[in-house]
Amino acid sequence: MKTRTTLFFSRPRRRLLAGLIALPAVLALSTPLMAAKPATSEVNSTGLAVTDDTVKVGILHSITGTMAISETGSVQAEKLAIEQINAQGGVLGRKIEFIQEDGASDWPTFAEKSRKLLVNDKAAAVFGCWTSASRKAVLPVFEQYNGMLYYPTFYEGLEQSPNVIYTGQEATQQILAGIDWVVREKGAKSFYLLGSDYIWPRTSNKIARKHIEKKGLKVVGEEYYPLGHTQFNSVINKIKLKKPDVIYAIVVGGSNVAFYKQLKAAGIDLTEEKPLLLTISVTEDEILGIGGGNVQGAYASMKYFQSLDNANNDAFVKAFKERWGDDIVIGDVTQAAYLGPWLWKAAVEKAGSFDIDKVRAASPGIELTTAPEGYVRIHENHHLWSKTRIGHAKANGQYEVVYETKELMEPNPFPEGYK
């Protein structure tokens, strides 16, 4: 049986507790809000941090280091969702308390902090990680201690864990669909692959290369640079010499600031699309640091853009800005992070328990009917059905949506022929 979760936002009435947003007036969940609160012994049989009044969860992202530019929005989104859920009575009648840890852009630190959250703090769920390197570092910990991680980032796929709900897109929904679009709509025939040097960009480009070559097209260059790298003039010169139709860019974190500024300084005007730049890593969060004028003309393949024109997203953007400031922006991963607490709440209430095994069993089929990106549903493989969209970067730091799939794409983390 599927469980539907619907979010409704009211007009702002007043601030709560010195600066909190105006919270949603109505939230229809699988369990009625006025239902009797179940006894703690009934909803927590495995020693999680659940009392008669509260439940503890973890937030684990980089708020320092090179990845902070990308991960700060995820923290803000998860806190916003928790505040809104608490304003509606919490989960099974219990308010959510979060324990925030800093992964500090360091993969061993992520593993250490995840162990703390699960073993010492006994968190009922953890919302966190951004890079695939951080996710791979914490995965053995979550599986060893049977925790539940809600992971928000688009990623390379080739993974499925009973201890992870993947709220971002996998490769077939982002990489393959994006390349298909640029070949079909822009006539692209040659590609230069560029990425940061860790598992996600390398594996994503491996998948991209296979897809490009299956189409009989060419990869004319492939380069990787360490996280935090700031000198891209050499590879920019190679790109100018090779003259690819497409720069396929998977540079992450703070390195994007240097890359796009140096690209423009070298005379490559992305608005001319010679070459065209297609990214799967630069959201509105990164553009805030890069500067809209330096990214203008680029394209991005993702499932969410702040500019999406629907009532759900209008209400979400309004609430987000009221909570975090009018100058804030919202990117793909930020929105996917926002989904995590809501999907967890729906699964807990469907299961009638915080116990990890019961939440896991209840998760497939959970639906979020008014997510900012639109309707989403948890697949049996723990990924989300979602749409693919192509955005065109504007000088104001926002993307104009120029393409979206008509139907939701079924997640397939293990596409045949791409392992």
C-alpha cells in the first residue's frame, strides 16, 4: 500500500521563536495529527534516542572546507523541514531534535561522525553527505550499525543499500538523459570530459564516455583535478586546441569558482555555445559563489531548479527565503535534502515505529505528492522516481528550464552495459 504525503503552505502569519518561518498550516500524513500518541515501548524496541516527547536525528554535512559551498544549502533545507514537521506535532507525536556534525570535507571525518551519531547518539535517522566519497566512507558504518541515511545528491549510481534512501538522481536519470538531450537538440558530436578527482566524477565520466561512444561519437579529452584545485588554465588551453562541441563538466565545490572565472578570462563565452558547456554539478548554490555572469550560457542536467513554475515550488521557495534570507538560492541537492525528513516521517508513520527495519520495510511506495520538484515516489531500490530537466544558466544566477521529460523516470542504479 502506498502512503501519500502532501505538504501545504499557508500565507505567513507570524514569526516563531525569533526568526523561524511561517510554518505550514495543514499537513495531511498517513497518520492523523490528532491520533493518540503511541507508547515509546511500542515505537522504539531497538534502543534508539526516542522518548515520550522527542526523537533524535543526525545532520551530517560539510560546513567547513571546500565542499561547504555546496553542502550548506542541504543543512538549511533539512533544518527547515524539521522545523515545519515539529510545528505540525512532530513524528508519532514526538518533536524532532537534531544533532549536527561537520564532515569538514574530509571522508574519514564523515565516517567518524556517522559512527558517533549511530553508536553514541543513537540517531533514529541521519540526513547527510554530499560527495560519493563521503557516502562511500559512511556506508559500511550505516550497514554495520543498521542506521538509516537519507542521501540527497545526484550521483553515479552502481549502488543500492538497504540502509540508504537516495533522494537525488542516479546516472540514467541525469547523465544518460542529459547527453541524449545535447546530442538530439544541439547536434553534439565531440566531448571533453572534465571533473574533480574522486569517485563520482570519475565514475560518472566513465558512464558518459561509454554512452557517447555507443552513439558513435567522440571523447577528445578527459582530465581530473583534486578537490580545491584552483589552476585550470592548462586544461582550458587544451580545450581551446581540441575544439570539442561540448565541455562535460563535473567540477565540484569551491574549485568551480576558479574554473568558470578562468574560462571566461580565457575568452570562452558560454553564451555562444562554441563549445557548449553541460554540467551535472553546478547548482544555484555554486553559482552564488561563482557569479552568474561567469556561468551564463551553460546548461545543467538535473531534476530541480529554483525557477520551476509550480505552486508547490513557489511556496517552498517563499518559505526557504523567509527562513534563511531573501538573498538565498536553492539548488537541486538542497531540494532533495528537504525531501529527506518528510520521506522519513511518512515511512515512520506508515510503519508505526522508529525501528530501522520497520522503517525500511515501509519505505518503498512512499509518495510525496507536493514536493517542490513535483510528485516523487520511493522505488523498491530505494531511489526516487523523478523527472529529468535541462536548465540554461542566466546572468542572474538562475536557470531557465528548457526541457523536461514528460513522465517520471524509473530509477535504475545498475544500467546494463555501464558497470
